[in-house]
Amino acid sequence: MTHYTVIGAGIVGLATAEAIGTREPAAQIVVLDKESDVAAHQTGRNSGVIHSGIYYKPGSKKAQMGRAGAASMVRFAEENGIALEKTGKLIVATEAEELPRLEALYERGLENQIPVRLLDPVEAREYEPHINTVGAIRVESTAIVDFVGVCRALAKMVVDRGGEVRFDTEVTGMHHRGGQTIVQTTQGPIITDVVVSCGGLQADRLARSDESDEPLDYKVVPFRGEYYELTPEREYLVNGLIYPVPNPELPFLGVHLTKMVRGGVHAGPNAVLAMAREGYDWKTIKPSDLADSLKYPGFWRMARKNLGTGVMEVRRSLSKKRFAASLAELVPAIREQDIVPSKAGVRAQLLQRDGAIIDDFLIVERGRNVHVLNAPSPAATASLEIGKHIASVATRQ
């Protein structure tokens, strides 16, 4: 009987634990998380969108797992009574200069086998009457879901199989003894055969704590995504999901408007450097985390390349008026008084020493242990497929 320890009770960790249990029913599985509940960080602090897979480089893990994951996540939600709405979405060009990028994105959608349609402004306004547009893409397979509800369902499945989900248990280190790993935690050591770390914002540190002769020259740099919500009396301005045409040089999709599955309309996120890996506002500063980012050469190389964008994002973060103006590019009727602050998230962005942004999912093996180093959006959408993939790697003898 093999003992598996999964670190992280976000959606990828829990999906992986459930997938291991499906492949190996006799396995002993324990999921550890330093927080007191599931989905405390990236999973529980996003827009709840099931992404279609239109954005991602054909053949990449994101493209393959994203498209498959959109379908499997919808099935999972329907089968388990989790809040879900199949909204579709519009990707909107607001000026003529964006049309070539819109058309390139449409072609990518076709290549990724996504159900997409090009719309003229009149057709686009049949879906969203209040938008500013010179052309749009309609993506029918986009949906919204309660990802925290998905995590609760997965955790219950793990426990019902005989596994454990232990909260308030922080991993402080690992070392090997024979063919096993001793995982040091704040609640005492755990001896295990296989470690699977799905630590999100702590992913690089967890992987580095696993003794290995192989170098690991990556760094997680935290970027905070701040959100507003439309006031209830202005929610009528948005029927579903409205996204801008993204900048292909950046991993962020741009400020957008998203109907929420529990009600309300999310507006955001932006992307600014967080002063702590779990820094959900400007006041939260952890010097060791900040130094970790600033000492890494890759951060400065990335920052120099994107200086103009970075300055714009900080100015928007510090000005509600600027944030509202960005939203008004999509829906001109939105004014500063129409938005109120909402819960922020922090994205774990993996960088290389040369400043390159790791865009695709990155999963590495260190001996028998498996570490998820990079799982940005659409990881929540693709989580069931990511979990199956990791399980297939982790259960190899």
C-alpha cells in the first residue's frame, strides 16, 4: 500500500488527491494545508470562470487541458449539484487597431477546436447591449462556477475514500530516508512514499525544500489582482462576461467584467506586484517575501521589459477613477460611483532567471515526488485534467 502526501487544499491539490484515489483505491492519501479551510488563496479568490481554452498556444498543456477541463468541470458541477451557469462570453475589440489581434485570436480558437464566432457590432450588442465595440468574438463554451464548492466536493470524496484532509498543518521542510520522504510539518513529521506539492504561491519553496541534486532556478513572484463589483443598481449593464482583446506579450487577460455565479458582477483584475506572497492589499508587506522577489535577477529583467505596463497598472491600482475608466472602455456607461471594492487575489507567476515568464503549466519530478511549479489560469478550469495527469505520474512505480 502506497502512502501519498498532497500539499495544498486548493483545487489542483484536491483534484490530484481524488485522481490518485481513483487510480489506486488502496492508497493512503493525506492532504495538508496550512490554512483552516479549502481554497484559501488562488482558488477562492478569482472570478469563477470556466475558460474555454481560446487564448492558449496550440499544443500547449494549457490548450489541451484547458479545453478538456472546461468540459469535465461542467460535468463535475452538474453531477455534484454545484452552482453553475453556462453564460458564454464576448471578447471585445473597442477600436479598429485591435481588430487584427481579434482575428488572430479567432484563428487560434479555431485551431484549438473552440466554438467561436466573429461578430460585427450589431451582432455583439444582441448579447451585451451596453458595450463599446467595433467587432467581437463570441465563445459559447465559457461558463461560471463555484470553485470553492468544487473543492468542498473533492475534499469530501477524498475523505469518503478513507483519506484525510488536514488543515492548520504547514509544511516546514522535507528530507529523504531510504525510498521515503519525511515531511516536516507544524503538527509533526509525516513519513510518506510520494509527495505531490500543489502549493501555489509557495510552489517554488516547497519544491526547493525537497532534497535533490537537480537545480531549480525559478522564482514565484506574486502579482495582486484587485477587483471591484458593480453596484446592484448597475448590474443590468452586464449580461454575462465581457473581456478585452488581450495583449499577447503578457500572461494577464486585462480588466474585464464577469457575472458571478452567486450574483453580482465582478470588475477586474489588474496586476500589480504584491508586497507579500499572500499580500491582498497595499498594507500587507512581508519583507522576506518582497526581498525574495527583488533579489531575483529575473524579476528586474521582466520589469524592464514591461515598465510602461507596470506603471499603468500601479496608477490604476491607486485610483478608483482610473479603474472605472478602464471598465468604461468596454461599457461606456460605467462611472466611478458605479463600482465598489471587492476581494483581491494574488497570482503566483513563475519567472526564469532571464526574465522569461513561464506561461504554461509546469510540473516537475524530483525522484518519486512531483511538484506543480506553475499552475496559473486556466488551472482551476483544467484542474480535473491536471489532477489526472499528476496522478498518472505519481502512481508510476
